[in-house]
Amino acid sequence: MRKYKHVKKTVAVIKEVRCNKCGKRIDIKEHEDGCYISGCSVEMRHGYGSKYDGDVLRFDLCDECSNELAQSFKHGSEIKQEF
Ligand SMILES: [Zn+2]
């Protein structure tokens, strides 16, 4: 049997997101199940022996900067639909 007590917790929620490349504010839409960020969030995992040797770089990009980055690739990136 379990007995519970009620406690108040402080939860960190995203207040503001800015594009790491240009500094533009990225729109956030709050919903019951969380929030949606209109730009893109990138995690770059670097392998052993690379310049960042196992580090993970995390940053946010606005739509314009993410499109500019994708367009700069010599070979197009793969697109995976998530919703
Ligand atoms: Zn940007």
C-alpha cells in the first residue's frame, strides 16, 4: 500500500527561443501536452577523433537559417516526416 503526500514542484518551461545563427526570436506555441517551436532544434553528435571528439552541440535555428543551411549542402539531406 502506498500513501501519497502532495508537493509542489517547480518546472522549467521554455520562455524564449532565439536562433543561434541570426538571433531572431523563434515563435513558441503552447499546448496542453507541451509547446511547439516553429524553428528547428539541432543536435550534432560528433564521433571519436573529430574536432569536437564525442561532444554534442545543441542549437536552435529559425526557418530562414535552417533553410539556408540545408540549401548550402552539396548533397541534399534526408527528410523524415514526424507529423
Ligand atoms: Zn536565424
